Amino acid sequence: MIFRGNSRGIDVKLVIAIIKPFKLDEVREALTAIGAAGMTVTEVRGFGRQKGQTEIYRGAEYTTSMVPKIKIEIACGADLAPRVVETIQAAAQTGAIGDGKIFILDIDQAVRIRTGETDETAL
């Protein structure tokens, strides 16, 4: 198969969310409830506006510049993407600094390796 770019204008989105680790199960359950077919989860480290966090280890206080987070990636049809974003936001929100971010990207092409199905049928 040759990469063809977005010549047909497929309507598939990639939703990427960076959330607090302890919120993963709640987010996964909520996404399953709305019909999200699958996701990729990666443990990541980073910082945003808070520039790290203060921890206490064996009674000593220290500052870490890279905060542990979870990155969730979900490929879905453009019609489901707004519900995916709303669901993640509602399930991951604590109201505290560092709740995370959500990014929505267009996908030019998707291919299921096993069958060769493409685009939305590959999801």
C-alpha cells in the first residue's frame, strides 16, 4: 500500500490526553461506556505551567522538574471525537493544578495491519 495522504478527506481524529496517573481507571471506564473502541496508554513525564512539584521523601522535601503523567491516545471517527473529549475532561478533572491537557489531531490515513482495512473501518 502506498501512502496517499488525505486525498479522500477521511474523517478520523486522534485524541491525545495527558492526565494524572490515578485518574486512568476512571477515564478508561468512562470512555468504554460511550463506546470508544480502544486506546493506547503510555506512562510519561513532563511539566507545564506548574514547572514541577514538591515531594517529601523520608522526611526531606525536594523538587522534581518532571511530573509523572499518563498519555492516552484514541483514534476515533470525527463524530465521536467531541464526546471523547468531553468524557475525558469530566472523568480526569480534579480541579487542581496539573489536571492535564487534551489535543485533537486529524488523521490522514489509518490501516489495520492484519486485514489491510483502511480509514474508519481500520479503527
